[in-house]
Amino acid sequence: MFAPTTYCSRRRSLIEQERPDSGLVLLLGNRRSPQNYTANPHPFCQDSTFLYYFGLDRPDLYGLIDLDAGTCTLYGQDASLDDAIWSGEQPALEDEAAAVGIDAVAPPSVLASRLSKAQEQDRRIHTLPPYRDEHRLRFMELLGLSRGQLKDAASAALVRAVVRQRSVKSSDEVAEIETALEHTAQIHAFARRHAAPGVRERELVGGMTNYLTAEGRSFSFTPTCSVRGEVLHNHSYPNVLEEGALLLVDAGATSPRRYAGDITRVTPVGGAFRPRQQAVYEAVLAAQTAAIDALAPGVPFIEIHTHAAQVLTEHLIEQGLMRGNAEEAVAAGAHALFFPHGLGHMMGLDVHDMESLGEDAVGYAEGQTRPEQFGLHTLRLARPLQAGFVVTVEPGCYFIPPLIERWREENRHEQFINYDQVEDFLGFGGIRIEDDVVITEEGARVLGPHIPKAPDEVAAQAGSARAE
């Protein structure tokens, strides 16, 4: 946890500055989620908004903020004797509440009556969109809602207030992300050094997992570690690395306070990029460098995405994969055959920060609408940037066989795409290069320690563990 003053300040800011309206704010902490029976749960993961305002990383809690009275109450139970027998002694709830600056503690059994009384007084109860079925059931029970009513029950005003507050990271939050990136750098170093012919993908994932477990950390999301880098979220690890393949690793660690790291790197198996691999790699790196250089407060991120896409397209034209005018090709969406996803997203307590509140609510400013064009329709972040935002910058270039086949059959964008040349790249895989960046008053700063991405430095370290 941070100091109690941090959580007090966050709640006070919600009440006095961001203020979604009058009434009560009800935040649900998460419960344990069973894998296949109740006593065999997944590792516990607290709801990030509850963690942001109440700081307690344990299950079965509720937080209630009275916007009018300016008070906060934590609802939960002290651990039972059975809990102590099976899980060890736990701090008293009052002590945990005091550690995050809360004096008022009550059992969950009295929460429903307090909410019912507020409803009788026509007081608004603000809630966030539920993203788990157990959240939906609890809201229905506590607020007396039917499933049909639940759809419209979330408070748009509260969503806007939380997004405004959580989007701008404090110096302490940025430091947490950098701590996460220190561990992230280590797992990428492991994968890079062990990327040698004959190694299995799952061995690399196992080694990264071992490191994080030994450090008391965990992955911030399920990692991608694959020579099939054209599969954007590839969470299976069945392949054996072969000489000349490209290993794409998209992985991040958590900090002690559960802030996320998120880095992608590509390593040539065997220690050397082949000429056309290096050409594509340098195209992606040039796009990423141009994007990072263009980051600044007030600049819409969608413009950064377009700029990166144009730089990538210019390189692909030079390589004969595309043709024509780069700006016109990007405007038409032809580049999305190779770069079918958005340039990046917000990051913080969630690796896709606050995505449970709705991508558009987080990533789009008032008046912005999500584009429908293929490749842009998945852009998670488009809004103007602000100092304190932490974002990922992750352009990529992929050769996805079913997508190439479909577009060629439809003659889609044939004026910009050299399909004969593209066919020669089937089996190439994919390249993505990703860093985490904080927006500053002057521009932007790449966070965390140095994680090699220059082609010569990456190639020099690839598979080096074999020589040790």
C-alpha cells in the first residue's frame, strides 16, 4: 500500500474535485474466482478501481463514499477461526482500514439496509459497469435491480470522474510502473539470451515465470512468447525454436502495488537477422521512434498512430511490399494489412488501464467517435494526451496468411499493395516493438531500464546463454 494520505487524497479528490454528482459511490472489491470448485480458486486479483481508492488487496470488501457528507465506510468481515487455520492469522479489518485512512468499518450485512434507505430518500447510488457475473448478481441483490435494469444502472458521471482521476499518474505511480519494468526487463533478458535453436517456447515461459515467482511478482497479463508472431495474442507455447525464426515476446511484470509493465521485443533465433527480417524490423523501429518523438501534451494519440503508420508504409514501399503514395495509402487503410491494430493504450494498475470502464470512455475524448476503418477500429487510445498519462507505443508489421488471402481474393487496395511480393513473406511471422512512455510537460519519457531494441544489440545477445 501507499501511505494512508494517498488514499485519503484520492477519495477527497473524487468527492470535492471530480465529484460525479450527489449521492453515494458504491465500489465492489473482487471475490475469489474458483477454477473448478470453490476451494481451488484462481490467484486473487483485486478490482483496480477499488484498489485505487481503498488500497486493500484482499477479497470480499465493499467501499462506500458519501459524496454529500464527505465520509467513507469500508464493509467487510474479520477473518474467522477457520480462515486462520487454513490461511493463517489476518490483520483485523479495523487495522487494515486505518492503514488506508478509513475510520468507519461495518459488516456487509448492514450495507443493504443503508443502500435501501438511500434509495428511499431518492439519493443516487453511483456504480461502475460490472465486468464479472458475480458483480452483476451483487448489484442486483444490493440495489434491487432486475437483469434488464442492470444494463443502464452504471453511472456515466462516475465513469467520467474515475477516468479523469486515474488517467493522470502521480510520481509515486510512475515509480511503481518503473519498478514493474525493472522486473519486466529481466524476463525479456531471459527470453532473449535463451532464444536458441532447439529451445521450446514453453521453456522460455517457464524460465520467465520462475524468475517472477522467485521475486514475489507475477505477470501483468498472459504473455505472448512465440515464433508465430503474426498471431497478435498468442497464448499457446507449443513450438520449438528453429534457426532463422523470429521470436516475439510480449510480456510484463507487476510492481509490489500491482502496477503493470508491458514490453514487446523480437529476437532472431540463432543470433542474426536475415536481410529481409532486418529490413522489416528497422521499418517497425523507425515507426516507433517517430511516434515516441511526436508524443506531447495536447496531441491526439490518433494523430501519433497515423504518423507511425505513414513511416511504416514509407519503408514498406521502399521494400516493394507496398506502392504509391504513403499518405494516401494510410488514409485508405491499405497499411492495415500489415499493421491491423492500434498503436497503444493507457497503462497503470491495469495493463489496459481502466478497460473495464469501457474503451471509449477511457480512450476517446468527448466529441471523438471510434473510427470504423479496419485497423483503426481497434484503436484503444485516440484522445489528446495530457502530462501524466502513461501509454504504450507498439507499432508492428505482420504477415497474417488468412488476412492476406482474403484481401487478395477481394483485390482490396491492390493499387497500394504488391500482393506477389507479399506472398513471398508468408511464414515470416510478425514484428512488434513496444515501450511504456510517460507524457511530460515538455514531451515524453520512455520508462524503465534500457531493454535492447537496436538490431545489432538484440542480435548480439540472442541465444547468448548457450555460450555461458
